Amino acid sequence: MKITSVILGLCCVTVMSCGDDKSTTIETETVATTDQNARITAKTIESLNYNDYVLSSEAEKAIISWDKYRELESQIRFLKKADFSFFNGDKELLTTFIREFKTQIPEEFKTNPIISRNAIIETALLKLNENLTIDNIERKDKLLGIKALFVAFSNLNYQINKKLEKDTYNKIQPE
């Protein structure tokens, strides 16, 4: 009787220890897959869905003297190619850029809607910088930060176009 209970006990221990190896393998594969998905590529950024407004030809001419706008526009083009160097750099450089961006705005664009869009861009830039520099931020939050910046910049373009269009209609005199 003692021998059968010892054999039965050994069989139970053997069966229980066999199940542990399988679950360990699954956890290892999950971690490896998660690391691969954590990387943000240009294709991932391309798949973000938002309305992208571009400047009209009149607006292009009107902002020709706004150098910081041109710089932000080119940095956003780099961001669309998954180049994060400007956005995950030193926060002091980014705040200096934001301050110069706001001070160099042409006089004709110093209206409440455009100034508020600049404030939203400032917030999106700072939030994206935090998301990209902190290690424990999830990939989806980083993508939401990127999308928020794209939407904010697109809305600034929309407001600039809208202002110039409104100015054009105001210049038209009835006969």
C-alpha cells in the first residue's frame, strides 16, 4: 500500500512539473512579440487617420517670412518618416523653438483662432516630447501624441486658409 501511494505521488509531481515548461515558453514568445510591436515605423504613422489640410497658394505667400512655421512644417515631414530626433530631444530647445514660433507670427495672423491653434500646437509638442522621452509610455499613447500634433498643425493650416479667404471676401465691394 505504501509503495502504490509513493508511486502515485511521484506521478502527480511529474505531471504537474510538465505543465510549467509549456507556460514559460508562451510567456517568452509574448514578450518578444511585444518588443517588436513597440517600435513605431513610418508605415505605422502613415496609417493614422486624420484630416490633413495644406496651405493655399495665397497662404504660402503670406507666411513666407514666418521661418519657424517652415521649420515646424519640415520637422513634421520628418516625423511622418518616423524621424523623432527633433521631438524627443532636449526640452529646453523645444521650448525655445515654441517661444520663437509664437513671437515670429506675422501681424496679419495674430487673430484669436490662429493664436489658439498655436497654443494647441505648443501643448501637442510638449506632450509628444514627454511621451517620446519617457520609457514606460505605451506605444498607443505615443501614436496618439503624434496624431494630436498632426491634427493641431493641420487645424492651424485650416485657420490660416480660412482667415485669408475671409479677408478676400471682405475686400470685395458690392457694386
